[in-house]
Amino acid sequence: MDLARSPLARPFPELPRIGGVTLRVACARYKEWDRADLTFAELAEGTTIAGVFTQSSCASSEVELGREQVRQGHARALIVNAGNSNAFTGYRGREAVDQIVQQVSAALGCSAETVFVSSTGVIGVPLPKDRARAGVEAVLSAEPCSWEDAARAIGTTDTFTKGAGAHAMLGDTRAALAGIVKGSGMIAPDMATMLGYVFTDAAVAPEFLQEMLGRANAATYSCITVDGDTSTSDTVLLFATGKAGNTPLASWSDAGADAFFAALLQVCRDLAQLVVRDGEGAQKFIEIAVAGAASDDSARRVGLAIANSPLVKTAIAGGDANWGRVVMAVGKAGEPADRDRLSIGFGGIWAARDGQPLAEYDEAPVAAHLAGEDIRMDVDLGVGDGRATVWTCDLTHGYISINADYRS
């Protein structure tokens, strides 16, 4: 299935080299395509890891194993299979994952629990063990590749490669971060609905790394939605090789901890927004800023109710400033709200304030804003100090076309 590049695409950035990370790709032919679909990241000894995983009750074997492994806090390798999610495949799916783990751990001479596996693609088809074995064998002997090569190999219905990078000063040490992500459909936050991998040469204790990733996830990956559907396979992993040479970060009081978190937050936000920009069939990128909520969590839930509304998303697709649909979405969210305090705006222009339309409201500049690619929506609930920002895209016929033909 050939997909046109999203009109919201961004060029792949120049990402920093991360000491202790070597990337390779190979073609396992999990689908009938002539492209790399198996990605291998070899990590230096001593690399620490943190992870967040889908909350789906039908999670893949890869996710189940990753949840167990991440607790021990270290990683030596990552394998990503594209084209087959290996989810809803029973014992055969787990056998395929175990085979990959054992094959890689034997090649590297490392503990099996430090080898992490992710798979993405069609649900319900067991990962073919013969192709996986041959693919791993090929990738272990492949030449190192670029960040963009790896980003391309992990994709499925993605129409462009996605990456983000940043730097942070940890005392006198400059640390680098680089991340890649895949995701286009089945994107709704119940953790992080995608496959995303962030690498840093900073030294960070695993418990603190996990705390920082959890916070970053809550403000980024868990604030995006394309279609309201949560995948069975979604994983975000953060690897810290320690090759920058800084004193390991272990608490928020350590020098450079705040700077590192700010850089991590930036990378995660950039990656999350790129996923929305590649939403299946998307023509518009939508930012929804919710204020005046009972709490930040409440604001996020209201924002997601708006972002997941097909009526809101199709109105934006048509350039229609139908703020009545926003009122509907706020009302159905199940969160504290006051009809007579509710305010709604588009592109920095308020259409309704304190529960009623503004007499001086002029829809012409709003229509001009909605004709663009980047849309801003403001909602003030007027009941508290909670606030959150979520990101989504419009809903077009392209989404139907892509998903109707997904398995063909």
C-alpha cells in the first residue's frame, strides 16, 4: 500500500551521535515489501533503561516481556520488527520473542533480560520464526546505519521518518539525546500509542530515569490522539549509556537534573507531535489548550474528549468553526464544568465567553485560521486552575481509505 506523504510532514533533523549506541537494519520480509523491516540497536554495557507500555489488556508478548524486563534497569540490545505486531498470537507469539532474545543474547554474550523486543503491524498473525531468525542473523552482521535509516525501518503506515534531538548541560558535561518514533494510526493515549525510542549518553540511575520518563510521557505521548484507538503493542523506551561521563543523575537535586529533564521533555514532545502530524489521512494539526479545569488531569481528559470527537475533527477538516460541537464534547467528558462559565476560541479569537456567543464575534478571521494547516483551539472551563494541552489531527476520508485497505 503506497501512501502519499503527509502534508504536515517535517524533514528529518540532524541528530547527535550518542556514544554507546550502534544502529543496524536488515530486511526480514515480514511483509511482501522490499525494505528494511528489522532494526537492531546495540547498547554499551552499563546502559540503563526506563520504559512505559500500552495499558491494553490484549497486549503483545513483546509488551508483557518488556514490562518484566524493564524492572531490572539495564539494557544491551533492542530489536524492532515492523509489519507484524505479533499480538493476539498466543504461545507461538511468545516463542518467537524468546527465540529472538536468545539469539541476540548469545551473539552479544549478555543476559537475556537485557534484550528488548518490539513488534508493530498487523494483529493476529504469529511472527514467523524462520524469517525472524534470518533477519536477526542478517542484522547482526550489517553495517551501522543512520538515525533516519532506523526511523524508516520501524515504520508501517508512516509517510515520513520522525526524529528529534536535544542537548543538556549536566554541570560541566554536555549530554546529548536523540529519539525516533513510529506511529500514524491507532493513536490514543493509554500510555504511549506508538513505538518510540530515546537514547542519551548521559549517566542516569534506572529508578530516576523511570521517574523522568513517566513524567515526560504524561505531558507528551499521553496527550496525543489520532483516532481514539489504543494499540496492543505500544512501547516507549529510554536508554542512557553513560558515555558522556557525568556523575550519574539519581535525584532532582543533582546538578543538571532539571536541564536533562527539560531536554527529555522537548524530545518527547517533538516526537509525539510528529506522530499526530502523520495521522492517517490528516490534513490539519490541532492543538487544544484547556484551562480553568478542576485539575490538570481533568483538563487533559476534557481535551481528549474534544480531540477524540469525530464531529469536532470533521468540522475542523471542513474549516467549520462549529463551537457547538466543542460544547458537546466538553459536556460528555464527565469532568467538572459549568455551562455558564465555559469559553471557546479558535486561533486566539474567542467565539463564546461565559456560556454564550459573543455579540461582536467575527467568523471571518477564524475561518482564515481554520483554512491553514496548524489549528489552535482554546477552552476555558472556568471552574479551577487546572490546565493541559493535547494534540490531534482532523478526520478525513483518507483515514477510511488507509484502514479499509490496511491488510491488502
